Amino acid sequence: MQDQYIHDDTYHAAVDNLEAIARVYDPADPDDLRTKIIEALGDLGIWPNLCALSTTRLALLEKAA
């Protein structure tokens, strides 16, 4: 994977956010942990390729309608 660099403030905010998530982690609710981590990554604009494909397909379907 190629390194990607983001603004220092954005990086530190993301680390702080992940740390806060870890501090309140409830082992009885692992889905909540996953959701919060996905949201934190999404705030940085980090998404899996599948999301890009889904967004492209959705745009094409909306255009065709």
C-alpha cells in the first residue's frame, strides 16, 4: 500500500477520536466498536473500494431513472 499523508491536525484528531472510542469499548457490544471505527475513518474520507463502486453504480442508476 502506498503511503498517504494528511494534514497534521486531521491526523491527530483521528488518533484522538480512535483513542476515545477505545476508552469506552464495551466487549459486550463489538458491533458498536466496529461502527464507530468505520465512522472515524469515514470522517477522514477513508472508504473501501467497494463503496466507490457502489456510489458509482448508484449514480448511474439515478441518472438512468
